[in-house]
Amino acid sequence: MSERESMPYDVVIVGGGPAGLSAAIRLKQINPETTVCILEKGSEIGAHILSGAVFDPKAIDELLPDWKEQGCPMAEVPVTENHHWVLSRGGHMAIPHLFTPGWMHNKGTYTGSLGNLCRWLGTQAENLGVEIFPGFPAAEILYNDDGSVKGVATGDMGVARDGSHKPDYMPGMELHAKYTLFAEGARGHLTKQLKSKYDLERDCQPQVYGIGMKELWDIEPEKHKPGRVIHTQGWPLSQTESWGGGFLYHQANGQVALGFVVALDYTNPHVFPFEEFQRWKQHPEIRKILEGGKRVSYGARAINEGGWQSVPKLAFPGGALIGCSAGFVNVPRIKGSHTAMKSGMLAAESISAALSASREHDELSDYQANLNESWIATELKLVKNAQPAIAKYGETYGTIFAGVDMWMRTLKIGLPIEMKHHADNEALGRKDLYQPVNYPKPDGVISFDRLSSVFLSNTNHEEDQPCHLQLKDPEVPITVNLALYDAPETRYCPAGVYEIVGKDEGQPRLQINAQNCVHCKTCDIKDPTQNINWVTPEGGGGPNYPNM
């Protein structure tokens, strides 16, 4: 067996998203001599980044005050219109903004590609001397003898599906660091291990998630209104007692970014999030924008929705969680990039202070303290009851309750309560307790099937490699999931990864089409017995999102 080589750094960052890149830039701004590297599992920076996005520039204004003058692509389209619609089957009702707290607006924000923003931030980081290694996923956490994090190791390359070494086999590389930051995004597979090892969720509620699906469309020029932002709630999820909503953003170059989020605490096992998205596009108000246009891209990603009460302990010996690894999404605002960036900056400042004091591998307790006093905490505390209120009381009454609670917290007379979360996988009900949902067939014009959608995500994995979707017990998909829940993994996956085959012969089995996986992590979250464990595939695998 080949011995792994190692490389030493002051700081290793796992993940090249907004949080990881902001941390790297801030480290170099404070001390250019700090050695920093970023590991990114995508084929390039931005390849796995997917978000709406309406971008609050609060953090980037602090990090790079002249970002607009430097040509950042996110500055191209300021938000000019902001609409919130409650949909019925055939109509809509606009919600006036006077009913929402003053900070729930989109004034001063921008709409564009978060992937392209990350590509630009990656260039800024490299210009400062940060080493970025795309296509090299962190596959293993390394520990010192005292239990502190020593760094990470990248995955082996050239391993066949049966575990044997192919002719091009290369062992992974160890990257040792004085401090390691984990910026893997929602439901990071190494973050899961860290939460368990250090009991980081001991004093917080479970993290909960939504599955977000997105498409880019080129639309007819006369329909395009740069900077127009639309959010929707209500139909069609109101028909299945689920909740979530849609978005449609008019961005640069005649395109609209549109998408749909389904909260993963739904109870009806027959709910099919991808089909809810396709059905939403058929609403008359959405369809009339898309008609005559062309779909050019598709992707999906899990989103943290737990809010402030689901943020775990952030620091542990030798490292810390930043960005969506920790979960700083403001659910009512549908924004998390600015809070992710700020968390990375705060962690970088704590590390820089530690390094200047010749410390290493200890716990960055001041990072947690500083974040608790930052505008991240202020912002998230205002909305802490929004998600659980809707989960408990339903979309209509929950939205009213959440609105009242946010107003009262804004006026500093917040109700002295903290509503609770329950893990998403625990919410699923038995198949016999719910009616199946009759979803219309795709028309190939506005609505589409999953496989043609995955094609547009440019997803690719080396076929002859170990399956990165691991079953703890291979019997559970049939004896439990199919028997009790009608195989929900065949529906909640937005990429058609999971299939039940052999039913007609009376010998059903689960087939895993791992090549289709867009790395959304929904299966890792929603599987009712937590039998599916997502681990990183060979480097560079997965989607290659352009302009998403």
C-alpha cells in the first residue's frame, strides 16, 4: 500500500464556497504570511454552488469594500422590484410589504449567480496567495494523539467499484494544519462526524432542511425585467399539507433563475418534491413568464432551515464550523450567503489572533463568543420562531404567528418562547395513512422529467468507483422503506438516483444510480431510519453548474 504524503499549512479550509473563501481572504488580509489552502470537491470553484440568489452585500462590503469597482459579477443586477405572492390554483394574492418587518426588504441587494461570485472570490483569494485545490475532496478527518483535529486527507483516486486499485491509483494526500475550518455547506459529511465526536449539538435543537431545486431559463426579451424578484407560497404544496415556496429572479443576460423549496419535514410519504416544482411552473402567473423561453440549466441542493436554535457549538480542538456547515440561513429572508461569509471572517480573525500568540490545535472559544455578539446572531434571533411556527401550525396560521413574532422581536417585546424543531427523518408517516398524490405528466415545454433535468446539470461520476451512497443495512430499503413508506427515496431524490427494481418478479431491490447524484444530500437527511450515508465520491465528480 502506498504511503500518503503530507503537506503542512497554518490553516486548511474544507470547501470553496462563500464561507471558506471569505475566511481565506480575511486570513491573508490580516497576515499575508499565513499559509492557507482550500480543498474543493467540485471540478472548479463554483461547480457545486447553487443558490437563487438574492445577495445581501453586508458581509462583502466589510471584506472587500471596493468589490463593485473590482468587477465582481454580483454587482451587475441590483434588485429593483420585490413581490411576494400567495398562490391559489389559478390566481395569486400579493402581500404588501407593510405587513412585514422593515428589515425584510430587498433594498440594496443584488440578484445573480452565487457560483460566479465564488469564482470571483476564488480569484481574489489566489491573488492574495491562497492555494486552492479543486477536484480534491476532503474524505477523512485526521486527529492528533490528544484528540484535536490535525487536518484532513483527500480521497484516494483510481479505486475500482470493488475496492481494488486500478492502474492509475493514487493515494490521497494528508494536509496538516494548526487549525482546520469546515465549510462543506449543508449536511457536510465530515461535519456530521465532528458533531458526533465532539457532541457539538448537545445544547441545540436538531438541524432541519429544505430541498431546493433550481432552473435557469432564457426568456423572451419583452418579458425580462432585470432586478425583478418574486417569491411565492401556498399552491401547490398547500394541497399536500407540506410547506415551502417558489422564487423567480430576473437576472443578467435575459435570464430568469427560478426554483422551488420543499421543507423536508413533510409527513406524507407520497410527496414528490421535484414534481411539486414542475407543477408550480404550470401556475398561470409563472407559466406566462416562461412560455416562449428555453430551460438551460438545472440543479438541486439541501438548505439549512433550523435557524438560530439549531446552530451547534462552533469550535472544537483544532478547528471550527463556518457557513452552512453550522447553519446560518435566515429562512424568512431566504438568504444565507452574507451570514456564511461573515462567519468565515470571524473565524479567520480568531485564528489569526491564535497564530500570532503561537497557539495551535486548541479550541477557538473567542470565535463562538464573537459570533454570538455579531450581527449574524442579531439577525437570526429575530426570525428564530419562523420555521418552527409554520411546521407546527401549517402555512397559513404559522405564517401569521411567525409575522407577529418577528414584529414583536423587532420592537424588542418578543414573546418569551422558543419553538422546537424535530428531525426531518422523524416526520415521515406510514404510506397507508396518506393518499397518493396524482402528479401530471411533464409536457416537455414548461415541465420536465428528472433524467432530462439531471442532464442539464452536467453531472458526471467515474462509473467504476465505490458507491458514495452507502447503506448501513442493505435490507432496510425493502423491509422498512418499501414496506412502510412506499420507498420514499425514489421520490425525495431530485435526480432519480434511487429505483426499486424487480417488483414485478416479486423480488424487489433498491438500485442506486450513483452517477446521477447532484450532491444535494436529501437522502442523507430524509431517509426515515438514517440508513443512507452520503460520503464524498472521487474528486471532481458531481454536477458542473454554469452560472448557477
